[in-house]
Amino acid sequence: MSPRIVCFGSLNIDQVFTVASIVKRGETIASTAFDQFPGGKGANQSVALARASKDVSVFHAGCVGADGRFLVDLLKQNKINTDSIHVSETTQTGRAIIQRDSDGDNAIILVHGANFDISTTHIHSTLDAFREGDWLLIQNEINHVSHVIQAAKQRNLKVLLNPAPSPEQFHSIPWELVDILVVNEGEADSVYRGLKSADLRLEDHSRQELAATILHSLPNLQAIITTLGSNGVSAAFREAGAANAQLEYITKPALKDCKVVDTTGAGDTFVGYFLANFTSLQDQAVDLNTAFQEAVELAVVASGMACETEGAIPSIPHWEAVVQRRMKQQQK
């Protein structure tokens, strides 16, 4: 039976304003263009999972308003099971208000909307359909994040947490239950500070040292992957169930010749591509080291490609295109 991944996450309508530069405090600026796209970190990551591998069964759980039914239809078009998406007739779908500047960088304001209408009954009825060995993928754009993780581990699911946006209540997250963490630099620093003394000087430590500290502080954590934007990816991992195992470190450069148009959704593309390929390769009995490195490399290529197209979900590349781009990169 193919690996199963349930993404419990947000579904948003992204409203994108193109600006010369990100607005400053007290400033009023004009937008040169406006677009609306399907999005939400959860929806983005579910689509990335589905487009990354035909060997993985993808399920999405979450809430939308009646104005977001088209998001459910879009997930279905990507062959994602949507039985656990609830539609609210009283709350609007979540929104992301996005400023995108001339360099393709962005600043985002989130409106939670229906993403915070998830109930504990919804959580348990969804996760009851999964079994040991299945994966939960979760971010930080819905309510009851900690409850979802705890409920998943009660059912012996593996958990990949992408704590984005960085959690305001750090200590409410059950970090000790997480199997894989995917973070950006700011999120990695937040995790590090939360696990260690707040007065530690981050600049005195390399990314490898920070990752090692986090892994040693969380003995059940199998891996931490830190995305570094144009600098690629830094990751550390160890054998599952071996808290004292020697740590393995890898770094991967960013995609070559990437023509950045819009970075929205690039991180989500990375997460989905990594997990889909990691679980698929392990299901094929590929050894951990090879599976991990292969999955990271494919995710780097896919996330770079996502920067070359506007929007979040519309920019997520399909598997065949990623493989071709990777081959071209290896030939250079």
C-alpha cells in the first residue's frame, strides 16, 4: 500500500499587490497590479505533495468558508482527498494579503478566517482514518496545532512540522513529538532560543551547531532542515530511533539560473516535495541516507522553480518538469 500523508492545514485566498518596495510604517503607496490566487500554507503543501509523487496518497483536512469552495475543487483536481475539509456557512475563508516587490520578495498579513474553526471532534474523526506509519504534515496557520500533533502521535503517525509562521506561544508546541522539522533561518533561531537559554549568542554558532543543539535537545527528532533562500538548504539527520546516533550533515545550493518572479509558496513547495519523495523512497526500501539526500535535492529544485512563476499553487511544478530541470542542472 502506498504511503499516506494527511496535511492538516490552512486554505486561503491570496490577494497579491505588486509594489515597487514593501510599504514602510506610516507610508501610503500605490500598487501597480493586483491578482488573486488560491493559497494557504496547508493547501500549497498538499498540492506540492500531490505533484511531487504518484506513489503517495494525499489527504487534506481543514476548513473553508462558503466563498472558498473553489479551493476544495482545486485540491480535488490535483487528486487530493478532501473528505476532511469542512465548509463553514458563517465564517469566511482565510485570506493572505501579500505585498510583492520588484525583486520578487514579499510581506504577508494573514486573516485566519475559517482556518481557526477547526474543532477537536474534527481532528479526531480525521485522524481515526490513519494508521501507524502514515504521516501528518502540519504548519502553524490553523488553530489547535498542538492538539493535532498529540492526536497524531497517539495513533502512531509520524509528524513533519513546518512551524510557519513562527509560533507566538513557543512552549505550547509539543516539539518532543515531532519527527522532522522544516524551518527557515528565523524559525530555526526561534526553536534554538526556545530550547536553550535566551541570552545565547546565535552569531557565535554555525548552522550545523544550531541543528546539532536542537537534535540533541529533542531525542525523538529525526531531522531538521533549514531553508536558506538563495543560499540553498542546510540539514542534519540521524537514524530513526537512535537518539545517540552520529549526526549526518548535508548542504545543497539553490537552483542555478533561477529567474525569481515571486517567492510566494516556494517554501511550501520545498516541504511538499521533500516529504513526498522521502516517504516514497523509504517505501521502496531505499536507505535513509540516500532517501534523505535525494528528497532534499529534488525539493531544492522544485522550490527554485516555484519562484519563477506568479502565485503560490499556480507556481508549484509537476514532477516531470522537476526531474528534467534537475538533469539540466547536473549537466552544467
